[in-house]
Amino acid sequence: MREGAGIGLHKWRNLVCVGMMVILPESLWAEDSTMAILHGTPGVLLNGNPAPSSSALFPHDLVQTQARSEATINAAGSTVTVNPDTMVQFEGIELHLDHGTLQVSTSTQLRVRVGCLTVIPVNPAWTQSDVTDVDGKVKVAARISDVNIDTRGSKLTQGQKGSRGQDVTVREGEQKTREESCVVAPQAPAYVAAKGAILNSPWVKWPAVGAIGIAACWALCRDDDPISPTLP
């Protein structure tokens, strides 16, 4: 009896999730910079598990593409193509690239951090750039507008200030390569282990419009296990 109820709950959650994604516009999901929408082809992993074709993406979520798969991250004012053989962690206003290639189009100065290097659009205007990290070398190609490669000695949290290393500007149409490892100071890992996005996502800050629908889909679709399972 309990097993049948679990199957029914699973189907109900899937139904609600699909319904919310159809009813609510994608721009509403990506209205908050702390969340985004992930679209992936078969072979894309989300936090180590096979990702559905479309899924909500929250801070600390880890996206990994395999040799014949790719994904797209749609956030507020930004679209990122995750090329094959790439691992990246979503952190809202910043992406942490472990390895592979990202094609970033942004009007909100979305940053890409690789080791102690951070690629930052120079202007708050439409900017397109490619960021590649292979064998410890970071290659940055500016397609539209300029980007800076900022070197910092340590990982900084949002709003925290710290010493700034040498900035290198990559002009539109140019391409530059830098070493991922910097000698300024030890650098924190490019990403942290993905943890439960439900507990870390600031859903209380969502806009009032559509908040109830988004929260319902999130709660029902992110995890099939109840928060407080009944002991046998």
C-alpha cells in the first residue's frame, strides 16, 4: 500500500512540474539572478545525476556535459552554452568553470571564475565571450565587447573586498591565454561539492508574481523523498 502511494506521489509531482513549466514563462523563472533554467541534451548530468531536458538551476548546482552532449543555461539577462566535456558550477552572478568551454552571452556582466582568474565583462552592455580551461591554461576570446581577466589571490564572497591582481583586458576580436594557477596566494577550488539546492536557494526573495507556482514546482520536482519520511 505504501509503495503504491509513493508511485502515485511521484507521478503527481512530475505532473505539477510539467504544468508549471508550461504555464509560467521562462523569463519569470530567470527573473532572480540566484536561479536559472538548464536545458540539456541526453548525457548532461546535474549534481551527478542525469538531467531532464529542462530543469530549474540553483546556486551550488553542478552541471557536467559528456563528449556528445551540451547544455544551455538561461539566467536573468544571460545565456550560456556549456560545450561538450565541460564541468561548471552555477553561483547566480558567477559561474565556476572546472574544465571545458563556456560560450557566454550576457547583458548583466555575468562572471566566469577559473581558479584564481575571473573573466568579467568591461561594460554593462551586451557582451559575448568564450572561456576555455584545458590542461591548466585558460583561453579567453572576446566576441562582442571587451572583457577583463582579473587575477585575485583568494576566493571572495559576494560583496567582500580584497586585493586586486593584474588585470588584462581582452579587446573585442582578440584572444588571450593565461595560466589557471596564480602565484599571488593559494586559491580555493574552482567549485565546491554540489549540495541540496532546495536548502540553499533563497526562494523567499522570488517576485510575488508566480512565486507560489514556482515554489510548488520546485518542492515537488527537485526531490522525490519527503522532507520528513515516516519511519517504518
